[in-house]
Amino acid sequence: MLTYLLAFFILVMAGGAALAVLEHHGRALPLTVSLWHGVLGVAAVVLLVVEAIARPGNHAVNLSVIVFMLTALGGLLLFAFRVSRQRLPMAVVLLHAGFAVLALILLGMGWMRSGA
């Protein structure tokens, strides 16, 4: 299951990276694209929580859950900026991305530890 979750998070993050690049160049996509990025991200976090509860001994995975939840809060802030039609603060975009990358690294460590 961790293999699929890792792939799912990578896809969601690739979409987020595309959103960030377009935003940086002043070509924001429709709000629905950001909404789908968030919905898929939250779905991935929920599935990861279920996996972490089923196998509580993998501390890297457990820590990745916490960091992904913090990432989701940052994404919610960014979504609020999008809904209010404000330009996204690049510092918050970079923090959101940085937290996501850190969480992905932790998840990858947990995946390697699980022997999957």
C-alpha cells in the first residue's frame, strides 16, 4: 500500500508544482484545478492515516502524516487566497512545497523501512 501512496503523492505534488510554476508566471489556472489538487491531496493524506494506523511501528510514516497535515493547512491558506482572487504569496507557496517535499522524503524513508 505504501508504494501506491508514494506514487499517488508524487502525482499530486507534480500537479502542485505545475500550479506553482504557472502562478509564478502569472497564468493561474481555473479555481477548479486548485480544488482538485487539494481534494486529491486530502484523499492521499486520509489513505496515509489509515495506513499509519494499521501499521503504527513505522515512525517515518507516522511523522510524514503530521508533516502532510501541516502541508494541507498551508494549502488551505493558499486556497483561501485563490478564492478571494488574490495573488498567491510565493513565500507561502514555497513553504507549502517545502513541507510537501519533506513529508514525501519521510514517506519514502518509511517505505524503504517497510521493505516494500
